[in-house]
Amino acid sequence: MKDSKKNMVLCILFILVVCIFLVLLPLVINHIYYMEAPLEFFVTDLKVADYVVYYASALSFLGSLILGILTLYQNKRAQEKTDEINKLQLEIQKRSMELAERQYKQETEALIPKFNISILSYSGHYLNPRIKIKNVSSILISDLTFISAFVKDDEENTIRKVTEHKIKSRSLPSNEETIIDLKMLNLSKRTGDRDYQFYNNVDFVLEFSCEDEKYNKHYFRAILKIPNTKDFVGDHWKVEKVG
């Protein structure tokens, strides 16, 4: 209701302005022309038609000026709207890309095998250790293949190597586990009848591969840090995908 009244008032004002400029002002000019000039300064040789032509030219100039200002204003508004639309489209594209990237990352990570590895037991001082490997990913793992296993000291020197191995199962569904029996010398040195020398700060390294559900090959390196080989370390190995 308020908008209707406002529009009506604007229409009436517009009609009044048009009537003043197109009807009343020419009559006023004509009336003033035939009045006696109060000062000699206002006395001219121009005719009433010249004043009317000048007035028409002035109105034409004023209309062109107003039209130009309106055009500039509309162009500015249109440019602002275009900039807002472009900004919104860029924001939508950015969010779509972030969503697609997040979804792709989740799908990709879901296809990467993940494992928990720990030492189940050994005969003494890590002699012939038995290692448990659990598939903690949501996909089926197949063709689990032992590559190598060794122990190195803090100077990267290999002090023990696994010479033989035996895998209980090479196919692991999700949340299933298998056992790998390794044949390796113990991590100690006899220094007397009952005395042993142990190693400090060594890394037990296990390298293996497997295939996912799409038969893609994945390579892994698992490392268990052992502060002292005299003590049993039951922590999970740090598993890193290397290829």
C-alpha cells in the first residue's frame, strides 16, 4: 500500500514537472518578452522565437545530460551485478572443487590398504619372531607378499637379516589378520656363560606388498623402534606406503 501511494505521488510530480517545462515556461517567456525591460541591460534585438529556440535547446541538452547520467548509473549497476554474479560463480566453483577434492580424497584413501602390525611372540631376544598383520582398511587385500625384513642400528648398519619366512594367509578381508613367521638370529651377543650384550636403539624393518580390490599393487615399509633388544616391544609398527 505504501509503495502504491509513493508511486502515485512520483507520477503526479512527474506530470507537473512536464507541464511546467513544456506548457508554462514558454508562456512565461512570451509574457516576459513583451514586458518593458526594467534596465537597459535586458534590452536585446532577439525575437521571442529566438528565446523559444534557446529554451528548446537548453531542454534538449538537459534531457541528454539526464539520459547520459541515467545510462552511466545503469551501466554501473549492471557492472556491479555482473561482478556479484561472477564472484558468486567463482565461490560456487571453489566450493564445488573443494567438495570434489574432499570426496576424491576420501574415495582414494578408501582404496588404499591400511595395516596394524605387531610382534606376537619370539623365542628370546627377538629370535625367530612371529608377526601379526591386521587389515584395518575397508577393502579386501590379496596377494600379500613378503619382500624383506632386517634390523639396523642407529648408524644404518644392518645387524640382522631374515633368511626365511612363512605367511599363513595371503588374502585378508577387512578386519582380518594373518601371521608371518620369520627366521632370524636373536638380537644379542653372548659375552660370557650367562652374560649377554644387547643392542640399543635399533629399527626392525619389514617390507611387503599387496593388491587392492582393483588389482593395484601397493608397497609398504613397516618399522618398529626398539630402545633395547633385551625388552619386548609390543607397540604397533609404523607403516608407510612407499609405492
